[in-house]
Amino acid sequence: MVTTDDNKTILDPFGTTIIEDYDKLYEEFGIQPFKPLLNQMPNPSMYMRRNVIFGHRDFDRVLNAMRNHQEFAVMSGIKPSGEFHLGTLMTAREVIYFQQQGAKAFYCIADVESYEDNKIPFERSEKYAAGNIADLLALGFNPKEGYIYRQFTERRVKDLAIIFGRTATLATMKAIYGERHIGLYLSALIQAGDILMPQLKDFDGPKPTVVPVGVDQDPHLRFTRDLAARFHRKYGFMLPSSTVHKIIKGLDGSPKMSKRKPMSYFTLHDRPESIAKKISNAFTGGKPTVKEQRESGGIPEICPVYELCMYHFEEDDKEIIKVYNDCRTGKLLCGEHKQKAIESVLKFVKEHQQKRKKYVDRAKEILQVE
Ligand code: SF4
């Protein structure tokens, strides 16, 4: 786990992440700001336009490939420990976005990590995985232009992890991930294999590769970039690039959505009534009384309902600016806004659940599971 000197920011891919100030991440962790690249992006995504993707590592390399119509890859995945939630929705949409911009897309089922981190046996994670891939396909991932695989059965990833392991000392692993059981260190090496596999000759590598990550996953990128440099001579690896997105707040106002706090999050497969109830009860940036809110407005910057719409469920930039201004000036009240948010979320969720049913068999076929 990596921390700032004052311990007010903690990035731990296997545990707690606390971010007091995103700007500090530029200075202290070497994440580069994304904003200066925005004007050069041929077709920036919603997350890019809205500064949800706020940072990157060496994304210029991928941008050049995009602008010059050269080959590049995008790589991400999901830990099969449950249904799709809003964090996995975000990375899936980012992968699909880059695939639509011409990337060869790699999507990994991180079943070794769910075994090591969540103690989920492989027989059980297989079941989640098939559902997760059905979600991915329903969201628009094109399997013909992509490669979907399980860590546990992908030989090339395991081979890379073994080869990388020779140079990873215990001191390095402790410095990046804290004191953990060996299986988690192994899973970090396997993730490095995931990130660099698109650059193997089997996939016409080396090539620029972008890994869209939540900021809590940035330590994996730092670790893998170091390995890519060490093994450059053997494999010709380029340092992998990343885009880094902010972490959406929990609906209950906690810093992050978490399974441990059921009122803080929902999945795309929860019952509509349950989702509606959680949004109705969500913390807001509103004032204690209607009168006060009409007079002095709300604070969208701290409001999870605003984030829910801005990150995921309002595609129109003009509409989200209007919501922001109407909240600030007291024109929009929280009850009214929550109702609108519930309608948008349930519309999406119901349509998605219908679509997803059609892809379950295809997902099982891709993963070769029953
Ligand atoms: S009006 Fe909407 S954005 Fe503003 S504080 Fe209330 S719920 Fe949040």
C-alpha cells in the first residue's frame, strides 16, 4: 500500500483507499493530469470530458497511436466475486470505449485474485464470471475484436508471473502492498502478467497498451511498469499506460461504495425496489430545510446523488451542467432530484437486465464453463 507523507492519502489495491485531495496525487505519486490531453483526444469519452478520468500515466503514447491509426491495446478485467457494481461498470465502459476507438481489447477474469483476496473457490467464481461476461457483452463489448480469458487457465499470464517473480523482492512487495500473505503477492505478479500479455508476440506485440484503472489500483501499474522496464530487453515491452479515474462516493456519504456497507452501493442485478430505496435514503449535499435550500442552494460537490448521475446515468453534458447550476442556486430540491435519479437508474438497470439474459450462453461458451 502506498501513502503520502502525512498518511492522509492511502492507495491500497487490496484494502482501504483514502483520498483527501486528488491534486496531491499528481505531486506525490507521479500521476499526470489528464486535462491537458483532452483537446487532443479525437473523441473523448464522457468520463474524460467530466474530469472523472483525472489522471494518467504515459497516456501520450496511446494517444499518438490513436491519432496515427496505429495498433494499440486496452486491458482491464473484473474480480469475479459478485455481480457488476458501478466500479466494474465504469472500467467495462472504458474498455468498450477504447475498443470502439480501434484498440484490441483484453478483458480478464481475475479469478486468482478472488481466490487469494476473497477466498472464493474457483468452482464458485466460474459462476460469477459467466454472469460478469454476459454483463460485459450486454454493455457492448465485441468479442470478435477482443480476448476474454480467466487468469487461472491462461498459461501465458501464469508464465509471465513466474518469470517476473525472480526479480520481485519481498521488500518491494511489502513497500507496495503492505504485509500480506504470499498468495496476494502472487496475484499481484499475475496482474502484471495480465497487463503485459497484450504485448507478447502471440498478440502482435509489443504495442502501446492502456489500462483504465480506479485510482486505488494505481500501485499495480507502478509495479508493472517497473517490471516492463526490467524485462524490456527480453520481451521488448513498452511501459504500459493508464487512465486513472476517481472513485465514486458511497450513497450513504462514505468515501467509497462497499459491499460491507449495503446502503452505500447497489449492483446492476439488485431488485429495482431495493435500488430505489437506497437512492431515496442517500446522503445529499442539500440543506436541512426546503427554505434554506431555496435561499442558499445545495452543494453538488459533496453529493453522491449528483455523482451517480454525473458518473453514470446522465449522458447529456448540458443536462448535467443544468443540474449542477439548479442545485447551486436552490432551484432544484433533493427530493425532486432523487426521484429523477431513480427513474434514470431503473430505466438503465431494467433494460440492461433484459439484454444481459440474451448473452449468458455466449458468455459460458467464451469462458468454457457450464
Ligand atoms: S439537489 Fe441534487 S445535487 Fe443538489 S444536493 Fe440535492 S440531491 Fe444533491
